[in-house]
Amino acid sequence: MADLDHAVSTPGATFVTGAYGMLGGWLVRALLARGERVVVLKRDGTAGTALARDGSEARCAVIHGDVTDAPLMARTVVEHDVGTVFHLAAQTIVGAANASPAPTFTTNIQGTVAILEAARRGGVGRTIVAASGMAYGEHATLPYTEDTALHPRHPYEVSKAATDLVARSYWHTFGLPVATTRLTNVYGGGDRNRSRLIPELVAATLDGRAPRIRSDGTPERDFLYVEDAIAAYLAIADALDREDGPSACGEAFNAGGGRPVSVREVVETLGRVAGAPLDASYDPAATTPGEISRQYVDVGKIARVCGWRPAVDLEEGLRRTLAWYAADR
């Protein structure tokens, strides 16, 4: 292994943690389509995911274990000659983090440290770490830029803010070429978490039932279609080892849909895409405690440094999402 100072490796394989989640699965398929040699981390309980069912898993080297297993992460990087790491593994359910914060902190923070140490000692050339737009917390001034202070208040937000800060410290202290992503609400085919707005709305549409909305419909969010999110990840990775132009090393990057969208607009747009209005009921009393009413990000930095902008608008993204779930049923 390399010593404490970073030494860039040959291009090698691409290691993806969180590969069996919705975003990770789309990323793995994109990497395979580019002809890359992909290594994925698989923990217990992921056998039924799309990555396993669509044949992508069979084209990858599969490492069984947990992201918090530091010796396993170190061995994986060395034995598979890893040149690029996409670290997406995390406990992402806000309600679960509120109910049981300790496992969230362990997975999201300790797991990130394990990956970064493996990358540092193994001489990995590019590391992209998934932080979150939720790490900003709540601010009066919108949109959030990357210079907006991280002001988290709740366990999930805090865990992702810590992930962000720890990751970027590895560039400034050790010279590890690393960048973090602060994505907004990513949606698309493969998200099975019905506690999120769009998966529940799509399921209700296909089931022919009236969805119940846990708000009055006015909260605004920044929705990012999954294929745009993948393009952002790949653009950041390419910028990490670019020799000309601004460097992505040690930087955080927002990625979002480009404009705030209210919950009611999402409901109305999906109804238009589906060909019939959704008979949604709104229940403000069911709003999750601590829910931020308006949150969206500026994407000027990633456009300037990495050449990325969102390409899929909400209506087209919902059309693709509805078609994916209809086919998957």
C-alpha cells in the first residue's frame, strides 16, 4: 500500500459502494455502458434489487460485506487495482435516522472514513463522495450555493454534513483527489422507498388509488432526475483528473433540477403525464417534524467547473419514471 502521502494509481477499476440503491444501480449501468471494469459492494439483504435482476451484477466483481469494514475496504482497493471510487453507501431514510441515530452515524460517517482511508493508502486517483443538499439545513437566502454554511439540525443532515467535511479534508491534508456531491431530491425508476413523494405518487397512480400527501402541498423542493444525477457524477469524476481548467479536487458540488417545484406541481404534472388527475388528499398535520418548507440549490459551480447542467425537465422525468415502474410491475 501507499504511504500516508497520496500516490495516484493507474486507471484501474471503478469501485461503487451503495451500488444496490436506486442511484447506485443507475451509476453502475452507466459505467458498464462506458466499458469500465466495475467492482460493487454488496451487503446482506440486497438480492432482490434491480441491479441483481437486470444482469448488471453478473458483469461486476462483487465484494460481500459492509462499508464500515475498514480492512475489507482496504483489501478491495488493492486487490482490484481500484483507480476510481464512487462512495454512495449510506443510511438515507430520515425517519430511521431520527428514530435510531447511532447506526446512521456509524454507516454514514465511519463508513466514509473507511473508504477514504482505503483510497488514501491504496493510491486511488479519483474519489467522489455522496454528501447531500440536506446538509445545508434551513436558510432564509435561496438558492443555496456551495458557499452557503452547512447548518444541519437533525441526525441525517448532520451525518451528511460530517461526511462532506471529512471527505474534503482528505484533499487539503493528504492530497487525495476527492470531491463531494450535494444532490437534491433524486427521483427515477428503482426507488422503493414509499416514504418519498414521487415513488408513492407513482405507486398510487399505477394502483388506481388516491395518494395521501403529508403536507398542504406548498413545500418546494429541487427535483433531479436520476439520469441527470448520474451525468453529474461522471462529469465530476472527469474533472478530478483534468489537467487544464479549474480543478474539482477538494470541492463540493451542488446538483439539482434547476428550479424549485412545489409538491402540488409534482402531483399535477404526474396526473398530466398519466392522462388523468390524481385525486390526492393533503394532510398538513402529518408533516414530518423539522421539515424544511423551501429548499433548492444553485448549479452554477458544477456547470462552470464540470460542464454539467440538468437536461431532463420534471414532466419528461416523471414520464420516464412512470414508464419504468409500469414495466417493472
